[in-house]
Amino acid sequence: MEKIQQAQKILREKKLDGWLLYDFRRSNTLAIKFLELQESAHLTRRLAYFIPAEGEPVKIVHAIEDFHLDHLPGRKVSYAGWQAFHERIAEVTRGKKIAMEYSPLGAIPYVSKVDAGIVELISGFGASVFSSKDLLQHFTVVMDEEAIHTMQQAGAFLEETATSAFLMIEKRLQQGESVTEASVQRFIQEAFDKKGYITDSPPICAAGKNSANPHYAGGEGEIRKGDPVLIDLWCKKDQPGSIYGDITKMGYAGMSPPARFQEVFALVREAQKAATDLVIKRVEAGETLLGYEVDDAARIVIQKKGYGPHFIHRTGHNIHTETHGDGANMDNYETHDDREVIAATAFSIEPGIYLRGEFGVRLEYDLLVHPDRRVEIIGGVQDSLFLLDV
């Protein structure tokens, strides 16, 4: 298989002897994805797939379900008792430098799928265990041209839907009708349904003080004149392999927003632009860029103005067939994500400032890194507040 050869090439580049993909009862979701094990597969015993930097892979499977890896190339060895399992693992790992779904000190929990006991076992065979974080992205979140097109479509649709939602709020307020956060959620969800888009959870509409809650779940609270309005929405086309778009837009119910609200909005936009400029500059030049560096670029802008304590989440997350994908996050706050930003992947850029009891501002669009490393903004740039004429 082509991806096995690609994995071996990366292993050699990183001077590793092999990659051990180990799973027990679907505990290693990343290995499951790489190994292309179907949801219907009845996985009740430990299995492992060893990809050496050179040579033939080895499939380690239990005797009562030794068929699970038959679709993959390599030599099959089976075991039944625990002693035999240890022997099979030792045979492929002893004294070697091995990549696994492990993160030293739990630094990147998104790739930390292998339990400490297995790492201890393999280390006991004289092997050195390294994180597979730089291998995984190439096989779990890289997009082909068709997938890229679905993301572009989702981004354009989301931008259009967000605008429609603000106009709906404006119209109802102008007519003296009640409009709630929940009614905005329903409006957006109905737009998704009508156009054949799906989402893993409802959109966010947070008005007034609720906008200071980053993951506000929404309610029946009314949107009133003078309220900041935050709308966060994400979706993908209802078809296999489609990619999510994820955006956040800011509005204000009125034509004269308070000076402080405008100031914070401008600062968040400046931070978003700083992160984006760094990505474009480094990625399009073919230079290495790590996730945490993007977070730093946005965060320092906000910190310099004294709002650092109010930026309480990472700058962005990987996006793929799930809203939060398995690739590099733009994060040096919640975690120190030193994974590389690679071609044919996408991620959000969404700095925010949250002033509890007052208001919050978050701006979000997505950056798509094309296979040729060209960077495209998905979901539209918002340089000014969406002012509702009420």
C-alpha cells in the first residue's frame, strides 16, 4: 500500500526504526483510522501493526480473531496467551526507536492514545518510545481536491447563513417582534437542513453578557437593542468525506456600539490578522511552522493591550471530517502543540476576549493550506461589526 511506503519514508527521515500501531478495544482511535478498521469490526483482543523503516510490516493478532488486519500488507503472527503477546511485541521492538501514539508528559493529549503500561512494556524490551505525532497528520487529516472543494462550499454557505441570521434578527427587532438566541439557532439549523448540510452540535447564538461565555449553549433569552451578538456556526455537506467549515461572526443590535466594544473587536481582529499573516508568510515560503507559533502570534497582540487574562482558549483547532480534527492545533495555551502545519490541511483562527459580566468578542475563519502550500481564508474576513439598524 502506498501509505505504508509513505510512512516508511517519514520514519527514515526522522531516524526512527519503526511505528507500532497498538490497539485494545478501540482505545486507540488514531490507529483504528490509519488501519482502516471498520466500525462493524468486532475488536475484543489486543492487536498491533508494526511498520519498520525498512522491510515488511508485521501483523500481531490474537488467535481467535486473527483476520482483522488481513487487508493490510505484511507477515501475520498470532498469539493466544499474554506471554506470547509479550514475545511477539518484543520481537519487533527490542532495542529500537519506536513511534507510538504517545505524548511525553501528556503534552498533546489529542495524540496520547497508548496507555502507560504498554509504554512500560516496550521500554522494558530496551526500546525507546517516541511520539508518532509527526507521522499521524499525513494519514488522518490530509485532504484531496474533492474534500477541499467541500470545505470551500461549506465556508461560503456558512458566511451566507451568518449574514442571513443577523438580517433576521434585525428584521424582527424592527417589527417589534421577540427574537431569542434559541430562535436564531433554529433559523440556522433550518438553513442547514434545507441545503443539505449537517453539524455535530447546534450553532451558538450568544447575546449581551452571554457572549462572554465562549461555549454558551444558548437559551430562550431575548436579544434586545444594545446587545452584542455572537454567532458561531459550523457544518459540512451531508456526504462521505466532506470537510467542516467553522466560523464566528460578531454583530451589535444598534448603530452606535459602545467605544469599548469597538476597541475589543478591533483588537481581536488585529490578533486574528497577525496569526494569519504568520501562516501565510511561513507556509507559502515553504518554511516549517509549528502550531504553537501561530497561537503566540495572536496572543501577544492581545497581551500587549492588557487583555491577556481574558483570552482563555487556544487560537485555533484542526478541521477535517470532524469539527475538531486530529491534526495540529494552533495552541500554546491549553497545550504546547509543536506539530507542524502541513500542506492539504485546514484549521481555524479564532482569537477571543471575554469580559465576564459585560460582553465577549470572538472572530473565526478557517485557513486552508492547499497541496501547493497556498493559503486560502475560508468563511470570509470580518473587519467591522455587523450593525443591526434597530
